[in-house]
Amino acid sequence: MGKKRTPPHIVQIQAEGSKADRALIKEENLHEAKELANKMPTFGPDRQIYIRNLATKALEGKLDKGVFKLFVKMTNSYMEVEACFPRAKFLSERR
């Protein structure tokens, strides 16, 4: 008889690691997002520049996109991201 194949969804679950590994990664992302949120200025224009710089870093791959998404969710800065994203995309492509 032939060898029994493992279903693709089981292989994907095995490759993602255990539940403890995923929890650890989630905790590290949360910690990093909290640090970024604590450093964020409160003054409007400075805040927008800070968020634009983070978006540029995320687009360049210097900042994890999951951390950036969590940061935006924590700080409720969806409007700032929407306003500064075209400029951040331009800056990341220019470098």
C-alpha cells in the first residue's frame, strides 16, 4: 500500500507551531506595540509624523506589520494612518 498523505491543513497547523509558541509571539507583539504607543507624541502634527514614520518602517520591512496593525488598533489612529499612508508609501518606494 502507498504511504498515507497528511492533509494540507494539518501540515499548516504543524508548521505554525504550538499554542504556546503563538501565545509568546502575540505577547511579544503586544509588548512592542505598547512601547511604540508610549513613545507617541500627543500633539497633532507630531503625532501624524510619528505614525507616518512607523508606516514607512512597516512598508520597508523594518517594523513587523502585525505590530504596526496592533499599534494602530491600540491607539485608535485609523484616521491618521489613512491621511499619511500615501506619503509613507512614496517615501518607502523612494529609498
